[in-house]
Amino acid sequence: MLYYAIMYCILGLYCAFDVSKEEKNNLKYYSLLAIIVLFVGYRYEIGYDWLAYEMLFDTTNSDFSWKQYGWGMVTLQVEPLFYGIVLFCRWIGLDFQHFLMLISLVNLVVIHKAVQRISGKYIPLFWLIYFIIAMIGIQFNIIRQALASSFVILALLSAYDQKMTRSIVLIALGMAIHVSTVIFVPFLFFGFRRLPLVPIVVVGVASLAAFFTENTIGEILGFLSAYLPSMFSQKAEGYSNFLSGADAGISPLSVLLIVGHIAAAIIVRKSDRDRWDQLAFNLSMLMLVCHIAFYNFPSTWLRCLAVAVVFQVPIVLRDVHRMFGFGAIRLASVGIFAVSLAMLYPLVTRPENIAFVPYHNYLQYVFFDDPGDGRQRSEYAIRRAQSSSAE
């Protein structure tokens, strides 16, 4: 809890001393980015996914062969480009911790540059919001998706500039790291357009139907898993087991995010001045669908949030400034700090977050020979999740 509180206070101080009407000199924000990179990249044995990636990393040598790639799929099914990145990191001599650092560095720098591109005035406030709603779930957990989302973000920036060949190549690279990024392909072509109301309503109704018939969705996925290619069948079966279970219930964070996405959609649709607004509105609709239809399965909507939040937050802050003046940004800063402070304690004390709390840093291990108990907590959390989905 202490390290999360310290990081939260650092972000709050950057916001407090940074809110002004002037356009920013973005060079001074790199000190904040460096702190975030160290905090995220040097987390030590935190989360759920790292155990599987550690096993893949340790069982992979630097000599590529298709036979070895097939053996690697027995350990963990990953897309070929991600496996190639693992091979390259092994070849240059990186250990697993610095492999995670490299992924974090790439993703956080891309996020920083994207927010800077959209509106450089609100970078500290963006990171404060990101810290509360996305940092733990994305940066500490869905490791491969975080890296893949970097290419999706770059692809959307290229699509905004109407450089479609580059954007298609970038999103193809993202899919070669995590296939789920295919969901963002339509956004390259339609994400910057104002969509008709009818398909939005149809999708909304379908999402509500999914909300009330979640067990049915689990059964459908279970049926389809027998006919899907191996890359998809195991994931579909896992989703089926989870969605068909009795352990249901929408989390407070999901409720807050649903309200937030609705507010974002209203603000950007009311502003509706440029293509950024259209993208933010369409991403908000995507996130509403994910939260309503898959409210009880965070890894599904976190994969979309990894991209959506990077565009939603700075665009909404920019529009609030346009519509209500800079006083609204100051008020928003205070309000966000207060609300996120109220969320911080329950966020890091919920039983399902045992794999993330307490935070442990790699430098503690290096300089003080303190490995912590992250491995034991992660293994316990995985067993607990598996037993819940099996019931």
C-alpha cells in the first residue's frame, strides 16, 4: 500500500504544480515519465501473467527453429512476433526482469507521445487518471497485450494522419504480438467518422442482452471452442468456464468506468469539433459494450481499455477546457484527485488484488537482498481464481 500511496502523491504533486493556462514545455514531463517507467518496469514478481511469461522466457534459448517454436507453444501459446521478441532478448542476454522493463518502456513511451500529440497540456493529470483506472490491471498483468497496444496506438495516430499503409502495417504487427488487437482494425477505417445512431443502439441492446444472459454466452463459447483453431479454442474454453460460473458480480471499478465512459461520450459528442472527438466517442461506445457485456471478466475489457484510455482522457480534458474554460480543468483536477484517493484504498485491498499488494520493487531485491513474497502471492491468486471458475 505504501508504495502505491507514494506514487499517487508524486502524481498529485505534478498535477498541483502544473495546472496553468500556458502550453507546456514537454521536456520537463520526461522526469515524470522516468519515475513511472521505474515504478512499472521494475515491479518485482507482481500480478498474474508474469509467471507464465517467465516460464516461456526460461525455457526458450536464442536459437530459433520452428520445432522450438512448437515446443514453446506447449509452455504458453503466444503469437510469432512476441516469440521472436523473446528470442531476441535471450540472444542479447537480457534477463526476465529487464525483458519486462523493455516492454514497459516501449508501451509507456508510446502512451506518453500519444497524449503529447493530442494535447500536451494535461500529461500529469492523464497519468493520475491512468494510475487509478489502468496501471495495475494493464501494466502489471496483461503484459503481451500492453506491448501489442503500443502498435495499435501508433496505428491510430497514423490513421488520423491518413497514412493508411503505415497504420495497417502497425496494427498487423500488433496482431502478431496479440491477436485480440484485431478488434481495432475497423477503427482505422471508421473510428474517425460520426457513426449513425441505429447501429449504436443495436450494439447497446445486444450488450444489455449479454449482461442478462451471461451463462448463455459461456455455453455458446464452450460449444464453439471445439471447432475453433487451437490458438482460439483454449481461450474460448477458458472464457466459457468463467462466464458459466456462479461467481458473478459487477465490481465498483466497472461501475465507475461505465459512468466515466458515458460521461466521455456525452462530452465529446457535444463538442464534436474534429476527428479526435469522433474517435473518443467511438472508443467510448466500444468500452461501454465491453464493460456491460463482460463486466465480470476484466481481462476482456482491459485489453480494449489499454488503447481507449490513451485517447479518451486527453480528448475529454481538451474538450472540457474548450467548453467550460480553464477553471473547469482546475476543478476537474481537484475532483479527480479526491475521487481517486477515495478509490485507492479499496482498489489495493480487495481480496482479488492479493497478487498486486504489497508492491515490491526489483531494486529492493538487488540492493537489500529482499525477494519479497510476490511469487507465493501470485501462485495463490492463480489457484484461487482457478478454483472459483471451476465451481
